[in-house]
Amino acid sequence: MRHCLNPACCQPNPDGHQFCQKCGNPLLLRGRYWAKEVIGQGGFGRTFLAVDEDKPSKPFCVIKQFLPQDLDPEMLPKAIALFEQEAQQLEILGTHPQIPELFAHFVENNQSYLVQEFINGITLKEELKNQGVFSEQQIRDLLEDLLNILAFIHEKNVIHRDIKPDNIIRRQADQKLVLVDFGAAKVLKQVQRTATGTVIGAAEYCAPEQGAGKARFNSDLYSLGVTCLHLLTQVSPFDLYAVHDGEWVWRDYLNGNRVSDDLRKILDRLVETASKKRYQSTAEVLADLDPTPKTSSPAKSSLPSQTSTSITRPIQTYHYEIITLNEQGGIIQRQKGQNQGYLESAEGLNLEMVRIPAGEFMMGAPQNEAERSNDEGPQHRVIVPEFAMGRTAITQAQWQIVAQLPQVVRFLNPDPAKFKGKNNPVETVSWEDCIEFCLRLSQDSGKLYRLPSEAEWEYACRAGTTTPFHFGPTLSSQVANYDGNYTYGKGKKGEYRKKTIPVGSLSAPNVWGLHDMHGNVWEWCLDDWHGSYQGAPADGRVWIDNDNHSQNDGEWLKGLLNNKSTSSKLLRGGSWYDFPEYCRSAARGNDARDDRYDDFGFRVVAPRTL
């Protein structure tokens, strides 16, 4: 159905109609967006699930229509200002991968509209209703996720002011939490920090000072804490606070749900009614969540080396499903998998890294592998030390964050990608661009990040398998993004998407939790190109001619960028554009270090991080 957006009509219409059957109003906004169904309605307007007709895939999006109902005329200017402010906030904050992206903001037929990214998932309110109370580990995971998002928005001087289970969505594609509804968000300027503002936000979750119109950054921490208490107990926050005694009584409602003393203390401090006694920043809460002593970061002007990568991050456990294919490309097995890693949250990056254990493997393709090239041999045994690797290729949102950091050697285009989407892999980046990205991230985070060696890449991709793909003997477009018009072995034809897709969106990682190792984008490696493996290192090191190096040294990495070698560089994994044979675990590609194409991307590694 297509809903009429005329406030005086609101008539549903059959699909395909361009004009409302009842009032004649155009059903397409800007000739592009049409409303499919109402998904929310409040005092300031309506929210619709919508479709973007301009894009070939006709993806869903969200239309927010400003439509104040029964509003005091004196409040109308404030309501208009809040709606306009939401657009401004989303434009700034939507670069974060866990905040909806703003697509458009305009006025049509005297009505104001926002069009933003649709997050496919369920709210924590729905999750609580469906699955019951949250465990301690779920609350800890939630806190780490949300605190890193809040750190990002607070750095932009923005207070959300409406954190509650209804405004937190668990995204289906990657199970990450997304913070939505910035209609109440406010930019906190220095001159406003003692001024009284508008009282806004859900009363159950609202900090006392925010209820008095004096919201602070840690007002969001209070709301987050109350959200946790509700998820632990499934009891209204109004009932968790004893007004007459002036204290929280949430422990009385746990009903056997175990919460450690450490987490109890954190939650108690989050929901302190006196703002001064409460946590003052997200960093303080994260430090208490992970009490492991931290090694001091090196000065921002220096690049870390292997000896300075002992800085620890909170250990994360990733859970996922591992898929195995038969010779025809059908799914014959689904099994649960898990791996540990950490979240690199510098500058709100939220880069998920997983542990790749030390081990050995046969690198290259066996002589009898179909479509094998001569450059994929001879097979040779390689011993690989432990390292960490990004679960996905670097996204456009992550690229844009790092591109804003201080330059180390060369300029970075903040928005190079052809196929736009903040959760799509960044592409149209050269090997040199990727090295500069690693240098900037290393300098800012105090931990060394670099491109993988070719041996590390293939070892991580195979994850203990010896078949052409980590899925098995063939590939399917159900689990990878490549040219599905072509087949490998006995596999069947599938979809050819003709573009990149959001990282991890096919939910088909390998045993170690790495997504999209076959297809989507070719991934740069550090190595020089060699036409065979004759003379290749057997210890997993980067293979660069005439270079006796320590690959875990930031200054060496910087030297690679300054050294204008003419050697071609390695690419692995195939892409959305390629036949399946080029997406095999052993398949190799190469190109000039300064070349950029719309199927070239990358992921990063860090040495011995856990």
C-alpha cells in the first residue's frame, strides 16, 4: 500500500499509484520516496516505513513528517525548531555506523520532512517482551556498545536526552545496537550549561536535572543506567525508585537474576540522582567496566611499534553462525561459532577486531584445484604468529572518521567511495591511501594497525579449511557478493548485485568470525607482487624485496609510504565484480600502489593484541 501524506486525508492506496485516489495528492515525495506504512506517531508528527524509488534495489528508508497535533500555539515555534534541529544533528552524527544516516531534509506542500536510513531490527523494548530479562553479560555488552556511541555524540557537544529501550534497536544484519530518534537531541554550548532549557524526554528515564530543564552530558548516562535496570527486572522504572525513601530499590525486583557486585556498583553510580555524584563521562564508566590496568598511550606525535602495542582493550566475545556449502552451493550445515576479540573505539570508530590464533597452514592452491593459476604455487608451509584482524573490511563511516584525524604523510579523500553507504566497505582507495589510514589510526589509538601480510590474509581466510572457499567446494551468492551469473565447479548461478553491499550483511562469516573474505571488495595486502611463491617467507612476514624489516613498527610503515617504490602490490579475496574463481582463498591479484578502483578496499590487522 502507498499512504497519502496529506494530513487531511491519510488514505491508503494500492501499490503503483502515483496519486491519491481520494484527494489527488501526489504519493511520491520529490518524485522519489513513497510511504508504505505508519510505524510511529507522536505529538510532533508521523513516521513511515518508506521506499526509495530512485535506487535500483528499491531499498526501505524512513520518512518523518512534521505534523504537530493539539499543540499549544506558543509551543509551535519550539516544535519547529526541534524538528529542524534533528535534521542538523543527523547530518553530523549519522556518519557513525550505529546512528541512522540522514538522506534528505526538505519542505514539500508546506510540510517538513526528514528521510533517513531504515534500521532493520527490533527495539530493546520488543526484545525484552519477547525474550525476558537481560543477563549480566547482556547488560555489560549493551553498556559497552551504547557508551561508545554516547562518547561519539558527546564529543560533538550533543546530548541525546531520550535514551530508553524504545530508542535502541538491535540491527538484524550484525546484532549491533543502533541509537535512534534524535528529535530531542540538543547541542550543549558553553553559555547554555547553567541556563534552563526545555523539559523533554521520557519521564521514567529522565534524569532529575533534565526534568528541571538543565540537561548535562551525564544526564544521558542516567537514562542509560535506568534503561539497564528496566532490562534486568522488566519492571517500570517508576516502581524501581522508592520516592518516599529517596532511593533505588531495583535489587528487590531481580527475582534470581544474578548481578555481580562490580556491576551493581556501576549501575548505582549511573543512576545517582545527584549529578555531581554520578559518572561524569563515558570514559569513567568504561574504565570501571574493564578494570584491567592500561599502559599509557604514546604521545600523539609518535607512531607505535610492537613494544607499545600492549595497550589493552576490553575483551569481547563474538557469537555467530558458520555455514557450510555442498558441491551445488546448497547449505548443508549451520553451526554456532564464537571467537574473542576487542572493539577499537578511538574517535567512535567501533572497529571490531577478532583474535586469529597462531598456527600453520599450506599456503597457495593445490595442483588439482579448478581454475588454479601458476602464481598460486608452489604450495608451501607457513607458520603464522597470533594477530588480530578486522571482522569486516573498513566501512565508509570508519574511513570518514579516520580521514578527519591529523595527516601523517599524505592527504585522504574523506568520501572516495562510488557505492555510497556508511556501512558499505570503503572502495576506490589505493594501497597508499590505506597505509595513511593505518598510520593515522595507529597514531591516534596508540596501538599499531597495518595491512595484513599476504600470508596472514590467506591463513585468516581459510580458518583451517583446505577447500577453494572457506564455505566448501563452491560459492553461492546467498553467502557472498560476486558475479552470480558465473559458477564454480558444480555450483549454480545466483544473483549479480553489480555493487558493494553493507559489510557483514550476508551473515556468513568463517570459523574465526571474519565476514566477506570472498567477494564484495578486493583487499589490499602489504606485500610486493611476486609471480610465484619461490623464495616466499615461511614465517608469515610481509614479503617486500630487499627489505629486512620489522613489520610491527610504525616508523617502518611510514617509511614504506615515503619510499616511492614502483613494485605492484597484492590484493586478495575478489569482489562484487568478479567471477567466483577470483574469490577463492588462494586467488591473487595485484595493481599499482597508487591505483584506485570501485572494487578495491581493505581491512586492518594488529599484532599480538590479546
